[in-house]
Amino acid sequence: SGNDDIWITGLEGGIPKQLTANERINDGPVVSPDGRSIVFYSDRTGAPHLWRMNIDGSDQRQLTNGTGEQSPRFSPDGRWLVYRTAFGRTTVWKMPAEGGQPVQLTDKISTAPAVSPDGKMLAYFYREDENAPWRIAVAPLEGGEASKTFDTSRSFSTSPLLRWTPDGRAVAYVITRDGVSNIFAQSLEGGAPKQLTDFKADRIFSFAYSRDGQQLALSRGTVSNDVVLISNFR
């Protein structure tokens, strides 16, 4: 239809099932830890907000009504959603996963929030101002100042991605150099990031660990840009 929609399919393949129709969903979706529901971004009402539905696509309902909420992530216990606001000064927020009053967690420019496997910490990219380099921060999910920060050479030419490793000892992210993306992991103990993949071509658009930590799924491909010359117009 020309719009992005959410589909579901089995891990072994099979016939995909469409869950949304004629949406413009360019962020998410995320599945709840119990596997029963999906939270996603939609602008079906004319403005981007977070929505929730059952895993089969039923009972679709709006969760937020703020200033362009995106990049939702569940806490491991399924009680909380963390997300970023998309308009104005981008900041990170949290709210009850079933809906409720949102709480602002950051005041600096920040994005790509992710909750640690034990549910206690929050990792996100941030920078001090529009011209400052991006860094990684790790802070309590309850709120407060970051307990750890790390330098990063992260390129934001694609959607920002930040994931905790399953053991909770590092955060993983994508670095794109000369059009080629690879995944790196930054240990919370410090030191240089460790390169996890060694691709020689293509961009990585998204990635995620399996819940048992044994597999890493990712989407890769190329990006093409065309130059068009328009003349003799008024």
C-alpha cells in the first residue's frame, strides 16, 4: 500500500499474517516479555504516538498522547515502557506498559533507550548540545544521573540502535564506516568497544538478541540515493 505495516510469522517460516493496515509505522514494533502483546509507533491519528495491541493484532489502543513518542522498549518484567520523544528536544521517558502517567528520565538530548536484563538500569545515547559528539550513558531506571558514560564513534546515518547484551555486562550498537555496518559491544567495565561482527559490505538497519542469548538476528542491505535534475520550470 506504500505504507509500513506490522506482520508476524513463525521462526521456521510459514505464511505471514498482517496485523495492521495502511499505517505509517517506521519505528518498532516490540513484543512484551510474556509474548502476549506488541507496542508500536503509529501516526494514524495525525500525530505519532505509541499504540498497543494483542499478539494477534486485536484490541489496538493508543497509549500516549504527548509530543511524538518513538523507540519503545519494554522492561524485562513487562511493567514499564521506555521511549523517546521525537519533536523539539529529544529526551527519554518511561510509563506503565498498560498506560498511565509518563515520567521524564533525561533532560539532555537523548535517544535509543534500552533497559538492562535485570531491569535496574537504563542505557541510552546522549549529547550535551546539537554540536556535541554522541556518548552512551547508563543510569538507574528509577531516574537520576548517569552512573557511567562512554565515548562512541556511532554514526547516526541510520536509525539509532542500542541493545544490552544478554548477560547485562555490555551494551551493543552499530558503527557504520564507509557504508559498511558492524556491531560493537561496549563493556560496562570500560575499555575499547569489542567488534562482534565482521561484515565487509552492506548496512545494518536493526538487530536484536534472542532471549536465551544464543542467537543474534539482524536486517542488512544497501541504501541507494539518486540525483534528479529538474529544469525549465516556474
